[in-house]
Amino acid sequence: MKEKKMSSEDKDIQVTHDPENLKYVLTVDGEETGASHYLNIADGVREFHHTVVDDAFRGQGLSKPLITSALDQSREDGVKVVATCPAVRKLVRTTGDYKDIIVKASDVKKDDSGES
């Protein structure tokens, strides 16, 4: 049986922030289909390190709305972003829309003093 691929315009796509689990969740027509995971690596800095879309939904252009929503919300929250996830890096590079919030990992001062 051949699977019919639909464009993202034909679907009800939502992205929600799940701060307890450090991810943005993509749902399509009410079904969780992917996520963009991050770590809070310093005060006001998120590192997006992994983005995944379920196999059944790949090739439908769904990573873009997931990543743009995550980056837009990060900007609204006043958070800078380190893009170590290849999909996030690619979107940032191709759109050029997020230069104001993207920082290099080497420029982030992490609190690793180990003091209690």
C-alpha cells in the first residue's frame, strides 16, 4: 500500500512548548509527530541539539514549522540560541531570520564552577 504524502498546508499543525521536558512538541491533526529538544546551557541560553520527526511524517516539510516555532518562542522569551542540531543550523543558515538570537557555543559563559 502506497502512502499518500500531503503538504503541510493540508494539515492542522501545532507546536507547543514542554519546558519540563526541555522540548518543543509538534502535533499534526492531534497526533504527536516530532520534537525539537534543547538544554538550558547558561542563563538565558538554549542549545537546540536534536530535532526529530517521526518516520511516517518525514518528507512533508514538518521540521520547518517545528523549528521556526521553537526559535520564534525563544526570541519572544528573550533567550539566545546555540544551534548544534543540524536541522536547526540549516534552517538558520538558509533563512537568515534568526541572526539576532543565534550565538556560538564558544561565546557562552557556562556556570561550571562547581561551587555549592
